[in-house]
Amino acid sequence: MSRRLVMVLLFLAHLAMLLSACATAPTHPVLRSATLPELIPVSRVVANSDYKGFFRISPDGKHLLWIQPVRGDTGMAVREIDREGDIPAAADRLFATGRIARPVHGDNFGWLADSRHAFYHKDPSGAENTQIVIFDTEKPSFEPWLVTPSTKARSFFLHEGVPGSTKVLFASNDRDPTSFDVFEADFATRRIREIARNDGTIARWIVDTDGRLAGRIRQLGRKDGSDRVAEVAEDPDETVVRWRTVAKIDGFDLWHPLRIDRKQRRLYAHSNIGLDKSALKEIDLGGGTERVLFERERVDVGHTLFPRSRGAPYAATTTPDYPKIDYFESAAAVEMKAAVDQAVALAREQGVILEDPVRAMPDTVSEDTQRMVVKILSAYGISELLFDRRTGTMRPLRTPAPDAGRLLSPMVPFFFRASDGLEIPGYVIRPRGVTGPAPLVAIPHGGPWERDFWSAGDFDLNQLLANRGYAVLKVNYRGSAGYGRAFMAAGARRTAGRVQQDIAEAVQWAIDHGIADSRRIAVFGASFGGFSALMQLIEKPHPYVCGINLVGVANWPRVLETLPPYWRNRHYFEWFYGRPDDPSEREEMWRGSPLSRIGEITVPLLVIHGANDVRVLKQDSEEVVSELRKLGRPVRYLVFENEGHHVRRWYNRLAMWRAIEDFLAEHLGGRSGGFDFRQLLHPADFPGG
């Protein structure tokens, strides 16, 4: 730890009590009369000063890898399981990785097959040019191998390798920004070789359970939306690979490969071909027959659980309202469910969990299935348990904070009928200690081909808003993913109209149910959610008092003309918004863009953008701010020069959320924690950031 950092921390310790006096009390009448819980510091939510979690068990079951702060920033720790002592508190080694990128495909960090080396993705600028890093967890010094050094290419892991091998596969668009080639990286020699070159038609590569490039999804035409075929190699080891078609995929079909197990002659995929909802399907590679293994009536299948290296799936998750897990009828499923149930029972006996879990499931499992990390979601937190099937013992790794039960508020699912009869789902959080209608923050999600999920009570940003005295409303409007084809299609070419009406009607639902004060409502969204925030302020279906636009779309023609070159879903954008090269459709897109009507926004607006955003250019926000300022409208603009579409660095998130809580306190009447002492820390003190 640097001398400067030590001095700063000592100084801050003396000032902490004084700075806490900067907190502001609520001004909203209902909040003034309520018994609110103590304030949660913003830094507790965004800085992760004491956070430890996302435990990964090594394939051999001997070690754990997890995320925790190192030198004040994101890092990792590793620990031998059988060494005496508390696992989370005492790590064998710490690694100052710095900020880890969002996952591209699969996990953003994890073990390699040798149970010694680990990998993670990083995104230095926020421009989504992810890099791959591999490091040796047994070395006393941190000597990471930057496998993909280019900051102008996007790279991601394809497979963690097989036991006994030092070779792994990854994909990168370094040669051609529009397409991804496949490479083999040998972490023993630190050498890389190309093993498959993309001719521009390969939308996805598939690696089998033996670590070989064994499948691909090939687009039959160059234009996005062309029909595709899923192909499997007859023999991946042949010099000239012969490919066999196992599925034909329409441009708007979903076909997401999960596993190719050549020894069992099986391929597993999530697919909605011939269906409305996406289901788990099994394809017999010998006879070519296909069957549905698991599906649900209301929602798409979520995550499918497999044995670590090979074998059929044993469970799948869905989230119709609360998250659920369904185990299949197999010996592996029976074993896994019994182990999870035993771990949960032990956690109850030892007082590790004090309430019934919403969902408990295996998170990572050793190769021999004898040790596993079990993750438990509950109303007031997340628990991670290390369970040993051989000894029948459980060790807690991560447990809910002791004060979670008195500070946090549960998230509750709801449904309502839209004015045209369509059922619309969502989630709401009510502030603890408040009985009457509270100020409301409506948060439409991004995408729109995403969805909001139920989340366990944890110290996150939704809970921060509830702690400040706000009801939080999240709605899965039509066009959202996860509810099938028809529900998504209902939002096409209606994003500035019927979709916005769904959001407004969700707000009305909250008013009608005594949750929201109709005179104190804010709308806050990111990306498509930011677009929706702007449109809600323009349309004024409710008397919104303010809005927050985070990297929001303001000009649809520009967004479609500047999509990242490797995105192969332009046909989805054209389906939903129109074709910018068609004059009449371009005009329609412009009329549905907030900038075409920006002068109709009259209430205070907070605009936030990352300068390196490649999805929605900063120009969208700059023009919104410029036009509103010309009109003399109240607008504040916050730019982060080293971020992209997502604000990831903790010190930037701290600055952003301090601005948000003060903005909402001023206009909605909630409370603010005031100046946070961690705002005094300088990013230079944390070289990993």
C-alpha cells in the first residue's frame, strides 16, 4: 500500500464522523413522518470495500477462486480448501487484476482445466474491446499473460481446455472487425496460433467437451437476417473438416448452442424454432432426431446446468416471477438436488440463513461432483456455501450482511393488464418504514431485447434508491426478451408509442395500488431505458418532476448507422425501428427519436454518458444537452472520459450515484447521504483501476 494511500485513509478515518453530518433529511411529507432505516453510504454499494463473492471451485476440487478488493480496487483471491482457517478471510494469494470486463460469452473469469491457471476478461477503455488475461494462481507474484494485447480488437474465451493440456481456445476480430477467427493459446509456452479463419459468414463457433472446434453457425447470406445453419464437424481432427448441418435457422429464430458431447453423440441448445418460448432441446448427432427436454409456458428457459466437462444437463432455471430451478429425471439430477438440499439444511441449522430461500442451486461443481459451491438467493441477501458430499459438511463462504434485514426492502413481482389486454410483468420495491404513497422512481430497462429479473435483497443500486425513501418500479414492457416471440414482436415499430404506454400504465398501476405519490415521480433509464426516460418526459403521461438519462438513445437513424461492425443483429434493429436507408422509414425513425421533440422536455434532466460508448455515441447526449440549454431548460451533464456504455470503475460510479441521489433528493423529496468520504480518494492510488 502506498504511503500516500495510508495517509489519506488515516485522514479520512478522522473526518468520517464530520462528513456524515452532510446528509440531508427527506422533505416529502410521507417520508418525514416515516421511520426510515439508517442511511446506506453510496460507497457501500459501489466501491465494494469489503465485498467478497462469486466463488469458483477448481476442477480438481482443491482450490477456490473469488473476487474481492485488492489495493482498494477489484481483484481476485485464491485459497486451498483443505488448509485450516476461514476461507474468505484468509486467502493464500491475492491478485490485483483491476476492473474485470462484463462477460461476452459465458463467465468473465474462472479456472482453466489444469486447476492452477485462471483467466479473466478486461476492457481498458469501456469501448468493449475485451482482452483475455491468463495467470498462474500458484506463483507468489502476479505475472499475468495478456493473451490479446490489442486494444482495438474484441476477444473472448471459447473453452477452458481439457485436463492434462495447456492449450485453450479463444475468438478475436483483430484481423477483420466484422468477424471472429479462432485461436489456440498455449499458456505453458505463451504461444498463439490461428486454427480457424472466418470467411465472413460464421456467426458463432462451438467447442465440444473435448476442447476441439467442433461446430459453427454459418450465415447463408452476407446480409444480417439471412438464414443460418448449425453445422457440426464430422471429425474435428481432420486436416480438411467436413461439416454436417444439424439445424436450419431462420433469421429471427433463436438457436443458442450449449454443449456438444461427441462421445455421447449429443448436442444441446436453447431454441425457439417452431415454438413461441425458447426451450432446451437435445439433438441426436447420430440419427439427427431432435426433442424438447424442458420448456415453460410463460417464459423462455434461462440457465441450463450441466456436469462440469461432459454429460447431459441435469437442471434448468426460469424466472416467471421469482426465480425457479427444475431438476430433471436423471441420476445426476437426483444427486445434485440432494446435495443442495443437504447444504441448505445445514445452513439453517448453523444459522447461516434465517429465512426460506427463494432459490438454491449448484453454482460451480468439481469434476468428481464431490465438492460444490451452492448459491442461495433470499429476500435479504445472497449466500454462497461450500458443500462437501464426502463428509457431509458445509462451510459458509458468503452470507447476507447482518444489517440487511433492517436496511433492505424485498423486491416483489407484479402483473397488470395493459389497456389493450396484454399482460405486462414487472417488479416493485417499496421503501422500508413507509406506509403511504412514496415518491417513485420508474426504471425502464435497456435493450429493448432484455428483461428485468427478480433480485435478491443485496446492497445494490435498487436498494440504495429504496433506502433513500423511493419506491422503485421496474417493468418488462412489450418488446422485452424472455417472454417469447409474440411478446417481443408486440413492441416492433411501437417503441415510441405502445411501449411507452406500457411504461406509463405500469406507473399508473403503482399509483392505483397506493405505492406511488402521483405528484412525485421520476423516470430513470440507461440505453433504451434512457430513450424511454426522454420519451416519457416528452409525452408526459404523468406529471414527472424530473428525469435521468444514462447513455440514452436520442437519434435512432444515427444509432443504426454506427452499430459496432461485429454485431450481426442489424435486422432486429430494422424490424423494430426501420431502415435508415429508406427515406420514408428514416423519417419515421426520426419522428420516434427524442431529439425531434426535445423542446417538449421542461422538467429538470440529468444526463450521463461514457465518452467511449460504441453502442450509443456520446453525440446523442451532447445534442440533448445543447438543445435544452439553448431553450434555457434545467439540465445537468456528467461525462466519464474513461468509460463506455457501462460505468464500471468504482470511483466513477461513486461520483455518478452521488449526483443521482442529490438530484432526486432535490426534486422528489427523498433523503441524501451527502458527501461520501471515498470521494476524496484519487484514482491514482489504485493502479488496478
